[in-house]
Amino acid sequence: MFLEFFLWGAWYVTMGPYLANLNMSGSYIGWAYALGPIAAIFSPFFLGMVADRFFATERVLGVMHIIGAAALAAAPLAMSVKPALFLAAVLVHMLCYMPTLGLTNTLAFHHMTNQEKQFPLIRVWGTIGWIAANWVISKMGFDTDASMFYVAAGAGLLLGIYSFSLPHTPPPAKGRAFSVRDALGLDALALLGERSFAVFVICSFLICIPLAAYYSFAGQFVGEVGFTEIALTMSFGQISEIFFMLVMPLFFARLGVKYMLLVGMLAWVVRYGLFSAAADDMVRWMVLGGIILHGICYDFFFVTGFIYVDKKADKKIRGAAQGFLVLVTQGLGMFLGAKVAGWLVDRARADDAERLIAEAAALKERASQLSGQAADQLLREAGALYMQAIDWQQVWLVPCIFAAVVMVIFFLFFNARSVQEGEITEEQVAEAAEQVDATP
């Protein structure tokens, strides 16, 4: 688990700043971050048709990680040849990587004696791995450097080799016929006949559109307002995620499903509001506050959403319902969101953006050779140029307003009274969290 998420965290957070440093357009960066959702949409087909039926899980993990590591290592070279080839290399990696998220869980569950108690203790090492990767990348000075891909590829290669030593785990669905309906969770469509569930699914899809802006451009924004260690700064979001996961049962007892989901949505509104308000004067504490809110944004909405679906769906279609929610949110919603975010950034670019960005980059380079107030002053001057190049205030204001509208719609039309609330235990939170295979 540590290596699984170290591999992802080593490049995903800082790919945006890396591409921005190469003067790639917002649309290009949007496409780069849309590749993960594309892979997430196709992942169930690979798992259902191949991995779950014909090959031992540990062998599939080994092969997929080794191929994915090779693709990631080739990405910087591909960029030097043609930018479109970089996207192709990242897509190959994500197509290999996304199935391994589910496979690592499958392998772990197969060898556990008490999943509810043992899995959280294992899965938390994934989040620790993501945080460690962020710190390594920043401390090595690779926040905007192609070397991040080599660090990630090295972790992927190590994980691929190590996977062959894992306990033998036979294909869990050997001998069963593959069904597209099962792979996409389409049996859950029957639940859409109930108004509140339909409102939940539609709002979950819509809220993932502004969410994608955070994953695609928050790293670039963090660097441009003056944080020199981008990945390390972004890791505070995962640190807060661990804390809020632990206290979720306490909040459930007081708030219930509807208001837990509303608090998660409100956190998105506040986060983007802080980013927008911080842009002009580069108020770093506001930016850091928006990052720390990630724990509430992620845990309160996604984990609560899986708990709601688990309670709402009949046991026979519970797995299908969870799969359908992943398809709608992490697949379709995040894909559309990444594309919209790229379009927003391009619209917010000044006509002379390339000149301003080049001047800002030169000032940041000079600042890296200094320390103290002199370096901080140069970073502020560079940040001011970045803010002129891209109107970040408007970029973040749009997802802020969009998330607020979704939140109001959800408040007005969602009714969770048909779900028996009861006491939400730590085990139920952990069980829901293990379903959330998206970015931590």
C-alpha cells in the first residue's frame, strides 16, 4: 500500500506545475489530468474480463506495475519529442495503474482474517506513502522537474518486482461469465427511480466537476503564490484527511448523512472561495487553509456517499451501486471537470502571458539562490507577475459558485429519511473508505 500510493503521489500532484513550467496551455494540462478518469472508466473492463478471471492477482500486479513504470519513465523523453506523446505515455501508465487500485484491495482482503479491523491499519499506509512521496519530491527539488517521473517510475518498478513475492491469490472470478452490466454497476440504475438517490447521484456527478480543478491546477497555483515546496505543501491535504477519517464517526452521530454530505460540499465552496480571495494579494495562509480543507472535502463527501449507497442499496446490488457511483464521479465527473478547468485557465490567460511567466520564472530562479527577506521579496514579485499572466481569482471563483449551486440544489431536494441512520461505527467508515479508490 505504501509503494502503491507513493508511486502515484510522486508525480500526480506536481505534473501540473511541471507542465506549466514548460508553458503548456490550460487545455493541455486539463487533458493530462483527464487521462486518469478515462483509465478509471475502462479499468472495470480489464478487471472483469482479464484480471479477475484468468491470472493470479499478484502476477497481474507485477506485470502492470512494470509496464506502467516503463511508460512513466518514458514520459519526459516523449515530451521532448512531441507533447502529444507525453499524453500517450501518461495514458498508458494510467491504464496500467488504475486496475491495480482494486487489485491491491482484492489481494489484501483474500488473506485477512478480520477485514474490518485489519484493513484500515493496512490502507492507512497508502496515505502515508502519498505524503512521503510529496515530501521526497519537494525536498529533492523536483516540484517542477522531470525527475519526478523517474522517482515514480523507480517506485513502480520496485513495486512490480515485489508484487511477484506476494502470497498467491487466485483469480477471484475464475469460471464466471463477464457482464458489462456488472462491470459498470448498471443494476444500480433501478435505484434512480427514488428521487433522493437520483438527486444524490446527479449532485455527486456535478460536484466532481469543480473538484477536478483542484487536482489539475492547485499545485500550479500554490507554486505561483510563493510556496517553493509545492508537493510538500499539498501534502497537508492528505494529513488532514487522516485526521478527519478518525473523527468521522463522531460527526455522523450529530449530523447524519444529509448534513455530512452538505458539510463536504460547503468545504469545497469555502476552499475555492479562499483560493479566489487569496489570488490578488497572494495571501498564503488562505491558500494553505484551502488545502487543509481537503480532509473535509474528501472524507465527508466521498466516504459518506459510499456509506449512504451501502445503506440504500439492497445487498444483492450493493457492489453494483458502489461501482456505478465510481463511474459517475471518478470517471465521468472528473473527466468533464478536468476539461472544463483547462478551458477556464486558458480563458483567464492574459495576451502577454508567456512574457510575464518567463519573467516570473527568472525571478524565482534568482530567489532560489538567495535566502531570507531578499528571496521572499523576489518570490512575491514573481507571484505578482504570475497573477497578471493568469487571473486566478476568476479561475477559482467559477468552481466556487458552481459548487455552491450544487450544494443548494442538494439541500433543497435530497431527503435521507428513507435511510435508517443508526450509529455509524469506525468499521463502517473504514469499509466505505476502502471503496474510495480515487486520489487520496
